[in-house]
Amino acid sequence: MPLYLSVMLLVLTTLSSLVQAQVNESVPTGNPPAATTSLRDRVTESDLEEAQKTQTLALIGQAEKQTADAKAKSELAKQRAAALETVTQRAEAARQSIRDLKDFKPSVAQNLSLADLEASLATLTESTRAAKQALAASESAMKDTAQRRAVIDAELPKLTASLEERKQQLQNAMASGDATLVGEAIVAELKSSVESLQADIEAIKAEKALLDAEVAASLPQVTRDLKARQVETMEAQLATLQQAVENERVDDATKRLRKAQQMLPELPAVLQPIGQRNEQLAMLIKHLARDIESATDELNERTEELDNLSEQFEQATDRVDKVGLTDAVGAMLRNLKQNLPSIRVNQLRIRQRASKINDANYQLMEMTDRRNQRLGMTIDGLMRDARESTSSDQRESLSEEARELLQEQRTEYLDPAIRAQSEYFNTMVSISTVEDEIIQLVEKASKYINENVLWIRSTRPLYTHPVPSSDEWWFTLPSAWGNVWSRIWADLLERSAAWLVAFMALATLILSRYRLRAEIGHLGEKASQSSFSHFMPTAKAFLWTVATAVPVPLAFGFLGSRFGSVAGNDRTLAALSQACIGLAYAYFPLDFLRQVCRTHGLAESHFGWPAQAIAKIRRPLRLLLWGAVPLAAFAAFLAGGTSGYGNDVLERYVVLAACVILGVFVYRVAHPRRGAPARYLASDPEGWLNRLSYIWYPGLIAIPVSLGALTVIGYHFTSQQIGWRFFQSLGLLFGIGVAVSLTMRWSLVHRRRLRIEQAKALRASLQRQSAEQGETAPSEGPITIPSETAADLQEQMNQSRSLFQTAMASAALVGLWLVWRDVIPALGIFEKWPLWSTTDSITEAIKDDKGNFVTQSREVIDLVTITDVGLAVLIFIVTIAAARNLPGLLEFAVLRRLPLDRSVRYAVTTLVSYAIVMLGLIVAGGTIGLHWNQIQWMATALTFGLAFGLQEMFANFIAGIIILFEQPVRVGDVVEIDGVTGVVSKIRIRATTITDWDRKDYIVPNKEFITGKLLNWTRSDEIVRISVAVGIAYGSDTSMARKLLLESAAEHPDVLSDPPTLATFDGFGDNSLNFTLRVFVSTYEKRFHICNDLHMSIDNKFRDAGIEISFPQRDLHLRSLPNEIRHFFESTSSKNNEATE
């Protein structure tokens, strides 16, 4: 190390030590007093009982410890007294040292090598870091002085009272005259306690006097100033030395490059690669010197930024802790938040630098590998190329020369290049590390500020200071507009091309608005037709709607950007820029909503939104566009041009006017009887939304009212933050709604197109059949598609709706989190108010006396706050929503694409819903402190209790799980149980629903399927057999009848050929020859239709073949009738017989 640097560091260290009080706070250990030692020996040799002896020895040990403490504290009091006498001298010495350091001028000794300079730089860097730590410790000690003084004032009365109490106890013990060993031990312990307390009081009084003297002499402040001066001096010297190192690096690299270039022409051709490599390394060293210089400067900038940010944040937290959440502290926190570095910028820098770091690391490893390569291998490669052009003697001479050159290359070029590359790599890594620390500190500071700033009043209440100050009317002064027009005109001349392009684009959009509106109406009329099946008109209507809504926001956005670029320190232009940009942001979504709700626009003709509700929204939007938005922009203009606490009365009046307009808008649009939801609510008068209208409607109106109230009572910043995020949230939800509506529209027209294609194919098929049969073909008229009712639309989009709704909900949750993430930490204030506490056991690894790690369990107390309860409720709501939607999404997106039947898919989705509910309950319970190890006893007791009290319920639940796994019945199976036949439609936790053929639901407890008997028609195979019984008259052709039965079965399309159809002659009945036709069909659900078709076909074929289907015949014998009636029937019968013959 150079002599000047050593002397400077020695002086600084010496000066720093002069200002510190030489007070040794350690407690010296010494031998115990002879009296207690003698007493201990006597107790040890006595015949006291073991318990009494142990107690007596403990008293003696306590007395020895207190005696040692008394001696140490007495010594400490003497040291503090001695330091008290030198306070003035130390303060003056510190002031003199500060005066001496003012004359220090950084310098660097001449003729130092680069290695010496780099070593000195490393040493001074470490010393500067230590000096900064000492400065931070000194500043912390300054802050602790006042707190320690308050602690001393509180401790002295307590110690004095304890001393008096112990003295009284000592007097009582001595007056008792107890001469036993136990009595002597008690007296010895009390005496040592009195001595320890007296010494402690003397030491604290000495500390109090020392602190008072140091404060009176300003020693803490002077000490801090001296250390700050030392840091400044060392930083100045460090900057000078750094510059010297950088200059020496460049000079050294230039010399090496010149030397390599001069040596290259003198080398033989065989050794030219070595010279060329030297030149490349010298060039690399020169470039690395410049790169290291720029990287070091960047590292210093980032380090300084980190130090400043850390100091500001520490100062902010210290003031909050000491002063509280006052208005001034709130202003400080808002200013700190506004000046926080951008996390995104630092992350971008780290990502961009990562590739440079990787390249530098790769080059470093490559050079290191080349440095470690054996010289013989390199020489052999060079000589191998020169084997044909040189002799062996020449090659030997060249080999020796090559070895010398390679050795020189290592020491003169390769090693410096490796050092430079390593330093460049380390510097780049250090920059990224510092930027990562900045990001972490910014996140920490942002979270801390967001937790507190919204709960602090940002200005005075409006009712205490209702009159705007004169400073708030600054915009009415001619001086405020003096430079505005000249700067705008100068920018117009300088950026004329940009202004011209913007003007032409805006003029084009404005002039084409009427044509675009007409085109939107024309597209809407086409899209509203039930047979329309193209999405392109909807896409065009969306683009034209955006184009009609964008001119005004685009104009103000351009003006705001130009005003901001030329504003400089002109507050009028800065305020105009802020107002124009704010107006553009607020105007576009509202005007876009108005254009969407136009007659025959997107909402009415393409999305199918109710026309009445659209009109209720479109008309009141003018209130916001022409009232609230300009007022909000004017408020932003006033805020941008006014500064100072309380100078926002006029701005707040403007905000209140905007809140009134917003309240009127909400009142008109959301009214349950006259607003947009009126028709929907009237269609479902008993629905929850209608019943709870007295809650949600006043709640919506309360939003603008609450924002205005916050502004009135002084929480203007809070009102702005919450109001802006409400606006962003509504815009986000509206944007997601438009995106979902576009997707649903695309799905609808796609399905319509498929239906039209199917209808075309069907008509073409009918035409071909007609042509083959020689009949007249159908006319080529337009294809008629039935108008789509709500039920048709629901059936068409049922599968897609689940996916779209889930995607919309996910996007909404993510978007709302991004919008409100800076406000959500403010809810952390509720963590300060615990509702109850829970105890949890944790296991941790600690070191024992031997240095080995052992596990240890300990109890920790968790406080459950309002935030935890709110989070648990939110988790529960999300769990219910996820249990309802995620299983359906899983089935639609994944399971239906796998080779799984419907019953397996249903089982998977049901179990997933159970798992979601269970996981959600566990997480929600853990949030409010309900951990398993705490409630397992309750769960066990409840399990046993419920098992006995609700054993039927538990049996059904377990049976439901068994059904899902074993699958004796599945959703869609046709089953018969208790005389009821139907299709299994639902399998729930307690019961299973069977829908019979009359569309009635039959609820069966799950255990009936496990413990009872049931008939499952379709469990193993959905193929079922249908039997059709038919009887023909005696005398009919039985062979022909059987043939016709088989023909009827073969002609039916739903009758399977495998297994084969069977027609049997079963026997001779009383009135008929009995046949049975047995056919197999693919599904049980078609059996009624198939039976009907077979009956009709058999009847037609038998009638055509003359086969009579028999009917019952009976002979009636009359024996007890009067003779007249009996003779009448006999004569009639004989006439009939004659006629027949």
C-alpha cells in the first residue's frame, strides 16, 4: 500500500477513536468472597438434609453472583465518571478533527503500477464500507440516546424501591437472630443483593450524567459529523483512486497493444499466430478497460441509489414509529412513493444484462482453459504446420522461440486479459445484485407505504377551510400562460411532421365517423337475421365501433404527450398535459361503451343484449362524457399546477361536482324499476337479485357518495386512489364482457353455418332420391332455418358457455388483482386488531452444547385478525365457485378428449369437486387458526357422535363413494329398483336420482344400491332384447308368418344383426297360434319406438299376406231361458246355417 494511503487511513482511524468514551461494558469475573467460600464449605460438610442443603447452596451461589455483579457495576460507574471528565475534551477533539479534514485533498502517488493501484483501491473500498457502517452506527446511537434517557428515568425509581425493599428484608433477617447455616446464607444473599442494587443505581446515575454531559457538549452530533466527514473524505479519495486505476488500465492496454503490433511483423511466418493472438488479447484488454470503467460508474450510481433509497425508507419508518400517522407523515409517504424507482425498469436492466454476463463468463472460462493448456500441445501444433517448409534444426530453434513467446503471452497478455475479464464479470454481477436489492427494497417500501398512506388524511377537512386560497387561482393570472403559447408554437414548428400526421389522422377519423356509424347500422341489420352465419360483419362492426370512439381520446392524448414533452419547469403546461392525458384515459372506455350500445350496434344486433337495457345505459352516458369527465380533467389540471398542504379546496369542489354527476348516473342506470335491470328483474320477481335490490341499489349509489365524503373530510388522496381503481375495474369488466360476447358470437355463427351446411346436404340428398324415383325434385328456394329461441341458443352454446365463463372469471380475477394490488396492502391495518389467538406447535433444528443439530418443538401464538377472517371468507367463496365450475371445465376441456365413457367422466368430476371443497375448507380453516392438530379431538368426537346419531347419513355418504369407485350404477344407466325403471341422472353425496320415462325424479338413498337388489339394464352392455308376441288364427300358414316376422325385424334400421334375430312358434293357444319375435337393439331408450315400428310392420305384412291375427272366441250355451226366447235363437241359428250352406 502506498505511504500516503496508509497515513490517511491511520489518521482517520485515530481520529475516530478519540471521540469514543472509553467505557468497558463487560462484566469481569473474579473469585468469590472468602466469607461465602467459607460458608459454602461449612454447608457442604454439614449434616443438613439434601433438599435443604441444595437450597442453601443455591442461595450462596446467588450471593456470589450478585457480589461479582456489584463489583463490575462499580467499575463501570468509575469508567463512566472518568469518561464524564473528558466529554469536553473529546468534543473539542472531534471538532478539531473535522476542521483538519476540511483541508484534505485527494491525491494519488506517481509511478505506481496497475497492480499497486488495484490493491490500494480494494483496501480503500473496504475501509470506506467500514466507515459507512460506523456512520450508520453513530446515527443509530444518536437516535437511541433520547430513548435511553427516558428508560433511565423510568428505571431509577423502580431500582430505588427494590433497594429499600431488600434493605428492609435484610434488617428483618438480621433482627431474627437466626444463627443457622440457612440463616447465614439468607443474610449473605440479601447483603449481596443490596450491594448489587446500590452499584446498579450508581452505574445508571453515572450513565445519566454522562449522557446529559454528552448531549450538552453536542458530542453525539459532533461524533456523527466527524464520521460523515470521514466517509466524504474517503469517498473523494476513492473516486480519485478509481479514476487513476481506470486511466492506468487504458494506458497499460494501449502499451500492450502497441507492443503486440510492433512485434507481429518481426515474427517468422510459423509464429505469426502467436503474435496475432497477442494483438487480439491486447485489443480485448483495451476494450475491457473501457467496459470496466463504464460498468464501475454504473455500479456506483446504482449503489448510491440504493443507499439513498434505504436511507429515505429508514427515515420514513422511523418517523412513523415516533410520530405516528399524521398529516405531515402522510405527505412524506406519498412523496416517497412518487419518487420510488421503477421495478419494471430495473427488471428490464437485469434481463438485458444477463446475456452480457453469460457472454463474459463464457469468455472467461475459455481464456482460463487456454491458460491452463500445456505449452507442448500448442508448440506441436505450430511445428506440425511447418514440417514441410523447415528443417529439424530450424524447427527446434522455432520451438524454443515459440515457448518463450507463449510464456510471454501468458504473463503479458493472457493473465491481464483474464484479470480484466474477471473484474468486468464481477462488476456486472454486482450491478445486477444491487439492482435486485433495489427491487426488493422498492417492493418492501411500496408495501409499507400502501399499508399506511390510505389511512392518513391528505389535507384539511373541507368544512374547516371551505374557501379556496389565492394560490389556487393561479391559472387565472396572465403570468401563468406567458410561456405556454410560445412553447407550443415552437414545438409545432420543430415537430411539424408529427403534428401534421396527427392532424390528418384525426381529421380522417372525424370525417369518417358518420359513414362508419351508417356502416355499423347496416352490419347490425344483417347480423340480426336468424339465418346469418358469418362472423366478419361482427369483426368489422367492432373495428368501426373502436374507430368512432377513438378520435376524441386520441386528440387529447396527443396534445397531452406534446405538452408534457415541452413543459420543462412550466407548471401550466405540465398541468395541461396531466389533464389531457387523464381525459383521454377516462373518455375512451365511456365513449366506446356508448358506441357499443348504439341502435343496431354491437350490443343490440350482434351480442343480443336487451334493447331496452341498452337504451337505459346509452342515454345517461352523456352525463359522464360531457359532465363528469371534463370535471375530472379540470381537477387533474388544478392538482398538477397547485402544490402545498391544503391548497386543494377548489380541486375538491370540482371533484365533488363530478361525484354528484356520477351519483345521478348510477341512480338512473341502476334503478330496479326504471333502470337498465328493470326488465330482467321484472321477469324474475321472486329471484334473489330482485329481493335484495334494497341492498345492492343503495350500495351502488353509496360508492360516489362515499368518494365525495372522503374528499370532504380530508382523505382526498384516498378518494382519488379508490375512485380511479373503481373506474379501472369497471372498464376491465366491460372489456372482458365484450371479449366474451365476441367469442360467443363467433361460436353461434359457427354452429349456424354447420346447421346450414347440414340442411343443404339433406336437401341435396332428397333431390337425388326424388330424381332416382322419377318424382319432381324440390325447388331451389332459400334454405329455411327455424328461428332460434332462448332454449335453442342455450342448447347450442351449452358446452362453450362453461369454458367462456371460467375463462372470463379467471381473467377478471387476475385483472382485478392487478388493479387493486397497490390498495390491498392497506387492509393490513386490520391485522393490528386481533379477534382471538391460537397456539400452534412448530419443530425447529437448534444446536446443542456440543454443536450438534437437534430438533425441538415449541409453542407459538398466532393472532387471528379481521384480515384473516375476511381472507377465510374469500377463500370459501372461491372454493364454492371453483367446485361448481372447475369440474365442468375439466370435463369439457380434458376428459371428453380422452377415451373415457360418460360414467367415468362423471366420477372423476364428482371426486374433483369433493377434493376442491375439502382443500378449500382446510385452507380457510388454517387461515383462522383451525389446524388439524388443534381440532382433531373435536373431529374425532364429532365423528363418533355423528356416526351414532346420523348413521343413515354416513352410510349413504360411504355408499356414494363406493358407487363412484365400484360403479354398480353409472350416470346414464337404465336401472330398475323397487318397481321403478328409469335413467340414472345424478349421483350425489346422500342419494342418487333416477328419472323415469314420465320425466319424474325418483330419489333413492345410496345405500340401497349397495345393500339392496337392483336391475341394471346397461351396466355391462347397452344392447337389450325386445320380445314381440303375436298370435295368428288357426289354419294360417305358420311358415309364412315366421318369414314375415323375420322380414319385419330385418327391415328395421335399429335392429341389430348380431346377435341374430329369432322368431319362434311357441305353441297352440286357446284361440291362436302363438309366435314370439326376439330382436336386439343398441340402447334401451329406443325400445318403445322400435316396438311401435315392429308392431306396425307386422300388422301390414300379415294383412297383405292374408294372415289373420287372432282374437279371443267363446261358445255360449243357454239352458235356463224361457221357451219362447230359446225357440227364437234356435230358429235364427238354423236360418244362418242354411244361408251359409
